[in-house]
Amino acid sequence: MSHHPIEFRYEVRPEDRGVVRALVESTGVFSPIEVEVAVELVDDRLEIGAQCDYKFVFAELDHRAVGYTSYGPIALTAASYDLYWIAVDKACHGRKIGQSLMKKTEELIHSAGGQRVYIETSSRHPYAPTRGFYLRCGYHEEARLKDFYAPGDDKVIYVKQLQPLLPPVPLGGLTEPLGQG
Ligand SMILES: CC(C)(COP(=O)(O)OP(=O)(O)OC[C@H]1O[C@@H](n2cnc3c(N)ncnc32)[C@H](O)[C@@H]1OP(=O)(O)O)[C@@H](O)C(=O)NCCC(=O)NCCS
């Protein structure tokens, strides 16, 4: 086991198509079509570049990617973001890599002005550990769309409110009108 700290990488490289495929497949919870969708997000990002709304965080140990998230702003919202994917190499589960990735991703969203992070998942049994992880990371179930994916397979939407960026207005309100100086 490596004793080196996790390092984060945000740049996306052509070899990340294979990196993401291997990470997502290693978890054993995603269907072949879901794996393809995860790789398509990398393709879009590679094609469009850093302006692409699909952002990535890779967690690396000894320069090897052991987990990643992809996320992005939700169009037509003021400050809401989607977390599209989070996956940690199955061999590295339970070592707080997922939690570190989540924290780093939330920091990046926050510093980009995001205030709410949404995650959608399935109600099916294989996703129960993932739902436990989201709760542990401070998310709560906001909505459930019954039979969304298939009969008996609901869409469960989790959300986390990030700290507001602006300092609270002092009690008693502002004494000077804004925008006059
Ligand atoms: C979900 C996932 C990213 C978690 O990553 P991880 O590195 O194994 O998790 P961590 O070690 O960071 O765990 C962080 C916390 O969540 C808790 N947690 C992890 N798995 C859990 C579970 N199955 N049930 C309840 N809590 C869980 C841990 O106990 C830990 O809590 P602690 O701080 O009290 O000890 C990883 O298991 C994974 O890749 N799963 C498959 C892919 C997936 O389902 N992705 C989501 C859909 S896009």
C-alpha cells in the first residue's frame, strides 16, 4: 500500500478515456452502457477543451489515477451543479479516497460560485453502498421519481447546500446604501 498522499489532477488527457473506463468498470456497479456514457464525457471534454461544462477531478497515488469525479454547472440555473460520476478503484475502496474527491470537487464548485450540488442515483440494491456514502458526505435525499429508470427502479436525487459565498449581513442591516460609493 502506498503511503504517499493523494494528489489531484484537473487536466484531462487522451489516455483518460482508458483511465475512466478502467475505474468505472472496476467498481462492478455500472452497466456497459453506463461505462460508455462515462467515457463519452471524457470525449466531449477532450474535444471542447477547458471551456467544456464537464469538469474532472482525478485522484492519483504515485501518479496512478485511483478515482475520479466529473461534474458541471446545470444550464439555466443560478448556482446549481451536477455531480455526474464518482468512482474509486475497487481495490482502493474504504481508504477515504472517495471522501477526499468529494471534498475537493465541492471546493472547486464553491470557488466557481456554485451553491448546490445534485446527485442522481438509482434505488436498486447495488447502489445501496453509494447512497450510504452520499449520506456520510452530508447529502440528503431531496426527491424520488418512482419507476423512473424501470419498474421498481426509482431515481433518487440527493443534494447538498454549500456554504454561501457572501458573509452574512450584520444584525440591524446595512447602514450605507449599496452601490453608492
Ligand atoms: C462510492 C465510492 C466512490 C466511495 O469511495 P470510497 O473511497 O470507498 O469511500 P471512503 O473511504 O472515502 O468513505 C467515506 C465515508 O463514507 C462511508 N462509506 C463508504 N461506503 C459506505 C457504505 N457502503 N455505506 C455507508 N457508508 C459508507 C465510509 O465509512 C466513510 O465514512 P467515515 O468517514 O465515517 O469512515 C466508491 O465506493 C465507489 O466507487 N463506488 C462505486 C461507484 C459508484 O457507485 N459511484 C456513484 C454513482 S456515479
